Amino acid sequence: MQQREEQLRQEMIRLQQEFDKMTQELQSGLFLKNMLLAMWEVWPFGALPGALVLLFELFWMATEVDSDESESSSDESSSSSEEEEEAPVNEWDVGRFLMQQMQVPVLHLAKRCKVVEVLVGDLLHACHLITLNTPLLRLEQCIGVGSAFEGWSSHWDTVYSLLVPLKPPTGHCFHLELGAGGELPARHGRVRVELECVCLRQQLLGDVRCFLHRPEAELGRNEGPCLLQYLCSHSYLDVEKTARWFQLTAMNAWLLLPASHRCRLTVLPSSRSCKLRLEKVSGRSLSIEILFGVQQGDSRVFLTSQQARAGLPSSTTWLESCAVPEMLFFRFVARQAPQDSCHLTCLNLFARLLEGTGFSTYCLKTVLMHLLTVIPLSRWHRGHLLERVDGILQYLQRCLEDKQLHHFLLGNERVPREVPLPVAFQTASPLNLFQRLAQEPDAHAQALRDFRRLQVRLRSLL
């Protein structure tokens, strides 16, 4: 075992040297992109048209670099020995896998996420401009969530997910009603919309009454569409109506952006979100999903429009999501961990190993988050990769034997203070994500079989 660990350590050192060499060769191209990003952050919004042109140049430069690297990797593979061409490369070859992980996600994922955030932010601003005189919803600054914004990706064809917080317009307020007896991570709720009196505030404009005290006929004559009338069902904010409204608004807002003349934006079918595909003439594309959410107090937990696995009872039902706190946790770890920490490599590795099993990436991510608060971050150096991988496997095995895996954010005293949570989360009892395994013997037996498959795959890899 020690000899194998030493061989892997030497192989990783060699790969790191090749990676450093590749990074130096890319510096000239990356320098221009970094410069444009810096200029974009300091330019006033009045320079939007010119800035957007440069932004999209930046975006497509990034995608072309990825494509060039893919073609270069393909050329290198084709120029290798004939024996390698005839014998297929082992799917779980550790050197090949780690090189892919180091070259693509580490080098470009964060930069692409930044570009996507800026792009969606400007699209939201354009949406705000064309809905300025309609008292519907206020769209807040988008928040990147999901694996890509956490620093890893479970799929090569990444979908960049962003959450857009919704705020009520003037004269309206939201009241969140969480489902009684519900449990995380599938707890759901509704958003009741009510009118509120703002007459005192509007007196500054003259003798003007608020929505609550203005005659209905006067509202129809002088105001745009009402939130309760157009985007609600029985006084509750409707997810599907909100999604359709935003999809139409985004399509029109896109036409205001200069890049619409050079790139095609397609709104894909979706009843609870806005799925976008941005495509260049060359055929290269980028997939984006925009979710909507209503914040719970001062925490970063939202009722969101995401789709539940088992479906939801009605279009006025919103699903409680911890995606933002989980993203903030990974950002906290990234600031505290060593620069060459292997925790994201472990997550990428297991995401690949889980294909075809009954385990979800969320399950393994939960295991990893627990271990990141138990094992000192200094022991996640890439030289400890084998030890950390083995630790993740052992932790999962214990959870399966005990039929118990606790949700990371609920009732966990180890969650860093830098991750804001509702008080109810902090004082709640731990939630067992493996409750189904404890209730259904067949499901538990299948999970054990999937675990053995996972062990076999890991042994063949390492």
C-alpha cells in the first residue's frame, strides 16, 4: 500500500509540473481576459454597450481556449504510440482523470462562472428597464449556485445555475408560509402576496393614494398590471406564471443588448425556471438555468422555483433550498484550505464513480462537507489524496451500516458562522437523509450493492 501511495505521489508531482508549464503558456491569452474583467468591474453602467461587446468577446475567448485545449489534447493522443491507439485507455485511469480535472475545471470553471454571473446580471438589468413602469416583481442581483459555483462539476456539459431573489414591488409584501410537518431538504411552502399601505410615503408626490386605498377603476386607468392579478393564484405567488413572465421579459430584454446581433439566445421549455442556451455562429453553446427565490428573513435560505424529484402539489408551491448556504460553505473552505487542496478533486472523482449507482452527488457532497469540518483543512493537501478518498469511503460505509446520514446544515454545530442560517436550522434536531434506507429493507440492500460496486471501481482506479 505504501509503495502504491508513493507511486501515485510521484505521478501527481509529474502532472503538477506539466500543469504549471501549461498554465505559463496560457498566461498571454489569459492576461487579456483578466484585464477585460478588471475593466468591466470599474466601468460605469453608462458604458454598457461597449462593455457588453468586450464582455462577449471575453466569453467566447474563454470557450475557444477550452476548445483549443480539447483539440490539443486530441492531437497529443493521436500522436502517441500505435499500441496506445489500438488498446483503449482504461476509463478509470488515475493519471488521465486527474490531468483532465486539473486542466479544465480548475483553470477555467471559476472564470466561466464569473462571466456567466456578469452576463445574467446585465440581462436582469435590461429586464428591469423594460418593466420599470409595471408594478410586478423586483429582480435582485443573481447568485451563482450548484456544483459549478461551488468549484466542481459532476458533468462535462455544465449547466450554470443562478438564483434570482424576488422582492415585492412598492405597495406589496410577501408572507412565507412553510408547509406544516415538512422536513428538509424537501420542505416546501407558499408565498402569500398582500397589499400594504404606503400612503404616507406617497404623500411626498402629492395627493396620491397607495394601491390599498386607491379605487380599482383608477388603478386600471393609471397603473400597469397588478402583481396579484397577473402573477398570483388565489393571492399566492405562482411559480409557473412567474417563470412564463420572466421568460418573455428575458427574450425582449436580450434584444436590447448589442451581443444579440452576434449570438443567438434560445429560451428552452421549462415550467418552473428559465433555461437559456447561448449559441455562437460556430455552434459553441453555453447552458444557463435561472431559478427564482424568496428569501427567508436575513438568512440565505430561500423558497425557490426548483423542481422537486417527486413533484409538487401545485404551481403556488415553492421548494425550500439550501443551495446558497452550501455554496457559501465551499467558498469559506476555499479561503481557508491550502492552495493545492484536494477536496474538490475528491468530489469530482466520486461524481464520476457514482454514475450508474443509486447514490446521488448530493449524498457524497454531504459526506464531504461533514469531513471538511472534522478533519483539519491542512490535511487536505493533494499529497493526502489517497487518505482522504479512503476516509470518504469509510464514512459512507458507516452511514450505510447505521442507515443514517445527517443533513449538513440542520442542527449541526460545526457549520461555520460565516454561513448564515435561520435560527430554526441551528436549533433543529439532525435530519436523517438515509431515513428511507431505515424504513425499506430492499432499498438498504440495493444501497449496499451499489456501495460494493463503488468500492470495486475505486480499487480499479487506484
